[in-house]
Amino acid sequence: MKEVVDYFYSGQDSGPILTDAKLCSSIKALECETAVDPKAVPMGESIDVWMQFFVPKGASYDDIVVEYKHEGVPRNLKAHKIEGSIRYRLADKYKLDKPGKWTIAIKKGLTNLKMFNITVVEK
């Protein structure tokens, strides 16, 4: 427990920690209300990438990126800024408009923090 407290107060150089991430079809009060089955997402559906970070006190990072790729081809890239918090939550919404294999990556700069593999199917 001491390590956690120490990190919160002096881990600014080490950066944020992604503590949880989910794919959701709806978000309410910054909580994932309905989870998505990544094996069969209907084409044209918007999904939310819900993220929760542990961010050292007083720190700010503007290089948190959510990257969407369809069949290996980048389709969307969105940067987010996060600030010091024990439980910093945010969501990124995107419409999956092509059938096939999608990859969604949550990154800090060039480093992958979490990846989701999704299959989008025609309705």
C-alpha cells in the first residue's frame, strides 16, 4: 500500500497507469453501463472505449491515444489529456463502419497499454 501512495505523490516521471479498460455500448456517469461482445459487433454501431487511469498527483499527460485500425489500416486516432487523479475516467466513442477485423489500441505515446481485437459483422 505504501508503494501506491508513494507513486501517487512522486510518480510524475513514471507516468499514468491504465487500471481498467472496457468496450461499451453505453456510458452513464462515466461508468460502462453495457459491455460489448468483441466477437460480433454489428456494423454501423458506435462503441465507447472506457478507460480508467491512476495518474500521479499534479501530473498532466496529453499523449494518451486511442487508435482504431480496420484490417491493419489506421482509420481513426484520437488524443486525450489526463490529469492527476486516483481514478481518472474517460471514454472515446467511434462508429465501426466496415465489416471485418478491427483493432483498438490504447497507447501512451508509442507504447501500447491495452489492445482489443474486434470482429464487426453485417447486420
